[in-house]
Amino acid sequence: MYDYIMVRYGDLTLKGRNQKKFRETLNKQLKRKCSYLNVKFEFQHDMIYIKLNDVDADEVISILDTVSGLSSYSKVVKTFYDLKTIASLSANLITEVSKGKKVTFKVETKRADKRVSLTSLEITKEVSGMILSNLNNLIVDVHNPELTLFIEVRHDATYLYVNRIPGMGGFPVSIAGKGLVLLSGGIDSPVSAYLAMKKGLEVDCIHFESTPLTSVESAQKVIDITEKLSKYAPDLKINLHMIPFKDIHEQIIINTPEPYVITIMRRMMYRIASMVAKINDCKVLISGDSIGQVASQTIESMVTIQNVTDTLIIRPLAAFDKSEIIKIAKKIDTFTISNRPFSDCCTVYVPKNPVIRPDIEKAEKYEKIYDYKPLIDKVINEVITIQIDARKHLDIQSKGLTVKEAFDNLNK
């Protein structure tokens, strides 16, 4: 039924002299993601037309849903300027979308072709009258309709579509640089990664695994989450850096007063993450912190924890409520995975009374009890980096009791 998908750029229109670079980056990413489909792209200044060539429109929409930098898109019927033809095709479109149910509707016309004698309002009145005479399930509501029929009369053709499907918005991934996401396996950090990509950051992910203190299944959670996130990457791939954290984890538990265990643990993580970020040319760290949500996310805790690094830390969820975070997690399909009952190193040994206003001097004093620097050097040398591909599922659960053992067996 549909001939084209009309795609509208997002915030790119606000970027002045950078518009061309932003559009070129987005156009390349979109073509790459659709490369296996028999579609044709027609790029214009303010939008993109995707000619379907009998490809299922919904299949293309599912790809557009993973491309940041797009404002909205519509499934379009292309025709010539003839009011009766426009009204007939429009009635078919409305019937397809409404399924014959009673709906409120209105018509909006944009007449770009000034050779047409009727004004936009006159076209709207003529076409809506013909539609209403043929369909008895429509109720006119020009203020808040459930369904809007758009008619765009352009020089080359007339385009008809019903409603607009919202896109991700934001900027194309990679346009803002590269960041390293601290990915725990919980609900928040995957959402933080998604929001960072939406704003144009290419991402790597880092996970601190403590197998066999924690289960291999907890590491599998993170692999599966990264797989979900990778569909938003330009080439459908994200690098995941697995940090063998067990030895440092044990030293922290043995040597640190219980209230400070999580504070010291996160300080160690940020030290290591900063080093991994530098090695992989990531300019920022991306955290899933939401102010006040847990003890380690009070302002005092965040200040004490980030004191160990000069690397910029971005917290996309800082002012989000948990319900808002969960809504996005469900949208990007990571929520169910995050809820699997396998603890990571931050949740397997949770202090009964964690400090909520930790002191930097105390944290530094507790860290001097043992020499952690050789342990950090060791884990940097033993990082396992894997490329997660949205099109290829990786399962390590039956390959060993530790992450290292699992990947050693996979590589045999």
C-alpha cells in the first residue's frame, strides 16, 4: 500500500554550519543499516524519502527506531495532484489505520507547489468533505484529533500520510565523540548508555566481573544487555571490556570498614575505567547514577568517588525518577534482562549500613591499608575485550565457572 517513508531530521536543523556534517553522518549510518533491503534513498535538505520498492514498511520503521538524529517518520502514499484521487487514497489510508473504528480526525494540507490554484485550506475543505461522505466512522476534531491526515502538495508529486511516528531525536551516534559506559547489569546503566548514544556519543562498555565470587550468569546478563544496546550503534557493534575484579574485590571486603566498602569499590572502578578509557580513546565516562537513589549516589558520595579521576563523568540519569528510567529500559528491551536474579560485584556483598556522606580523607586512609596499585596494573593487563554484535548472540554460560575460563574455552 505504501510507496515511501518520509523521514524528518531531528535537532540537526538547529546546528547552523554543522548541519551538513551532521546530515552526512546520519545519512551514511541510515544507508548502512538498511543496506540489506531493496530500498532507495532520496536525500533532500530537510528530510529523507525512502522508496520502499515493495519492502515491508514496518521492517524499515524498525530500523529507523534505532537511528538517533531523526525527529519522526511517516508511511507515505505518493500520487499526482487530483482531488478525487487524493480523497480516495486518503480514505483507504484512514481505513487501514483506524480499522473501521470510530475516531476523531482532521486534515492538514501543505501546498508547496504554488502552481496549484487552491489554497491549503481550500484543499483541506474539499478533500475532507469527500472523505466524510465515504466513511461513517470519522468525527471531526480540529483541536485534538486521534488521527490526522497530512496532504503535502509538492512540485514533483502529492504525498499522503496519516500521523507521525516519533523518532529517537538527538544527534547521530559518533558525532559527539566517544565515551566509556560503566555497565553494571542493573536497570540504570543500560538506559544511561542509550541516552548517551541518543545525544551522539559512540560508546564502549566496561564491566567489573568477580567470577567465581559472582556467577557467570551475571556476566551473561551484561553481554545480553550490550547486545540490545548495539542495535543503536552505527555498525551494530559495541566493544565490551570485561575487568577481572575478583582480587581487588576480595581485598576491599577484607581490609575496608563495612560502611565504606561500596565507596572504595567504586573509587577503584573509576580508577580502572579512566585507564581503560584512555587506552581506547574514550574522552568521557558515562555512569548510571541517579541522585539520591542509593547510598553511593548522594552528592557527597559522588564527589568522594569521582575524586580519583580527572576524566569527565557524564550522568544522563542524574535527575531522573526510577519510574522514568524503567519506562526507557522497557522501551529499549533491557529491563527484563536487568531483572534476572544474578548479582554483580556491587550487589553480591552489600553493607548493612553503607555510608551516605563519605569523606575523601577517610576513603584515602582506608585505601592505604593495602597496596592496590599492583592489582590495578594486573587487571589492566588481563582485560578481556569482546566485540558484541546485534546480529550474533554470544552465550558463555556453559563454557566455564569464570569469565576467563569461558572465553578460553570459546577460543579453543
